[in-house]
Amino acid sequence: MAGGGSLGGGSRPKRGKNKKRKQAKRVGFHLDMTPLVDITFLLLTFFMFTTTLTQPSIMDMRLPPELDTPVDVKESELFSLLIAEDGQIYFYQAQEDAAVVPMSDLKAMAVNLNLEVKNRLITVLKSHPKAPYGTLVNVLDELNLAEQRIVKELVKENDPETGLPMQRSRKFTMAKWTEDDQKKIDEAGGGSTAGEGEES
Amino acid sequence: MAKVKVKRAGFVIDMTPLVDITFLLLTFFMFTAKFKSEAESEQTFIIERPTASADTAKLPEAQLAVIKVAFADTTQRDTSYYLEMLNANEWAEVKNNMLSKDQAFADRMDKAQMPLNSSEELATAIGEIRRVNPDTEFAIDADQDVDFAWVFEAMDLLRRNLFTEFSFVTDKRTGQSE
């Protein structure tokens, strides 16, 4: 009895002591996050490797439909661009001689010509069958960039007929490479030797 | 002394910030993930697209037919056409129509990205697409080093089938202002 009493008496303060200690220490509970992290990293790497972040963009192309009736065009309003076999770009207006134009000048040239002959300039692009396709896209890109500037300049003026700001109508076509084009380039002075000057 | 040894609490790293960041990244990648299509995964060639900066439009998702012009191998000599349509039903119909015209397509029927051996085959395919769905949007996805003649042939065939509006697939040019 006495022993039990002493035991009980002993246990009570002990319990109190325990309680006190618990309160003082207050161990925050730990969650083992390792498996969670494992799985999360696994998924993360999976998604990182399977995603294709760079989506391709597109360049719109609009070709005039094939017409049986030839359209009469003033020669002075014709701006021809030739891409030679080596990737060099040549240009000529009307029936003039062809001359090399570097890719960096193409945009400025297109802007100037289009503003000179407002809305009536027809750009004809021809590419040698052996020329790399990338060059053609670069040329088209320059022309598209020029378009933004042309529109910006054109709307500043008013259409003499309607009095409204001038609308841009773009005239562009692509044509098949002919012998005459090759002749023109040959006459321009054998640009094939300077083929390395082409920039990308 | 002995008591201290027994205690020896193993050290704990607080992984909470790590988990936070990881989950953040995980959700980001999960939502942006766009999986490769079946056709892309069976593609054996790589197309190095030309770069352009003026256009920012993305490829349309529906009704798209892609004509790929690529080098069949790494020697860059053997160019060929590949055709792919995103709408599986229409594509199956087109393929069946092509098969009924020419038995040469029989061994390629199961391919989502069908290799075409000649421009005549491409012409047949475009004609069939015209018949199945005239509203199909075409895109030409060509390697920047292929000869222009291949692309021109494809353009000409498209034009003859009255698909006068189509697009070139390009990659965004980086590092240029304006």
C-alpha cells in the first residue's frame, strides 16, 4: 500500500514533469517529404523533356491565281528581284540591267520604290531552282518588314479620289525562273564568284 | 556522456522551399506541355527551318495540311516530300482515295507522315485533299537548304489546285529589333 502510495505519489509529480517538458520542447511534427520530392522531380523532368517550347511561326503567302488572260502592266511599275543560284540577290526595274543588292539594303529599297510609285508597284520575285529556299524566305521577310513601313507612310497621305487615308494594296507575285533571268545575271558581271558575301 | 551519445538527433533539411519551387515548375511545365504528335515522333529527318521576324502568327491547329520538304538523310542530297494532315479522319479518307487511285501507296498507308516519291504523287495527294476538304489550310515546311525548285513545285501544285493562300513554316528570328 505504502509502496503503491509512494508509487502513485511518485508518478504524479513525474507526470507533471512530463507535461512541463512537453510544453517546453514542443517538438513540431516532421513530415518526411522525400518521396514527395522524388515523385515531383520525376514528373518535372518528364515534362521538361517532353515539352517543345519553341513553336514554329508561319509566314503567309498569297499567290495570285493563274489567269489565262495576261494582265497589261506598265513596265516602269515592275520591280523584279532575282535570287541567283549562289544566293545573291539581284534587282531590276522595268527592263533595266540587273544589279546586286545586299540583303541589308533590300528593305530600304522596297520602301523607297513603293512610296515613289504608290500602290502600283508590282514586285516580282524569281528564284533560281538551285538557290537555297532559306534565301527566298529571308527576302520575303525583308519585304514583309518593308510593308509595315510602307503602310505607316502611306496612311499619312490622303487618297485624291476619296479623301480618306490611303489604303495599301500590295501587289506581289512569284514567277518561274527563265533563261532571260540567268542572262541578266550573267550580264550583271558574274556574281557567282562573289557568292560568299551573302548574309543570312 | 552516454546520454549525449544516445540523443544524437539526425539532422533534418527543411525541404519545404524546395517542394514549393518544384511544384511551381511542375505546374508550369504541365500546363505549357504540348506533346509531339504521332507524326512527329516517327519523323526520321530534321528540318532546319528558315528564320523570319516579320510574322508572328502561329500554325493553325485545325484543318491543317503540312507539306514537308526535307533531306531524307544527312548527306543533304536526297530531297523528298512528306505530307501530313492534322485531322485524322480526313487524312484517312485522303489516304484511302489515294490508294484507290494508285496501289503504290499501299506500303505507306500506316504512316501519319506519308513520304511521297515524286511531285506527281504530291499532285495526286493535293487533288484528293481538295476533294475531301476544300477549306484545308496548307503549310509548306521546308528545310532552309533545299533547292528552291522543290518548294516552287509544291507552290505551283497548290496554286493549280486553287489553294492560293498558304503559309511557310518558319522559326522566329532572334536578336533583331523592329
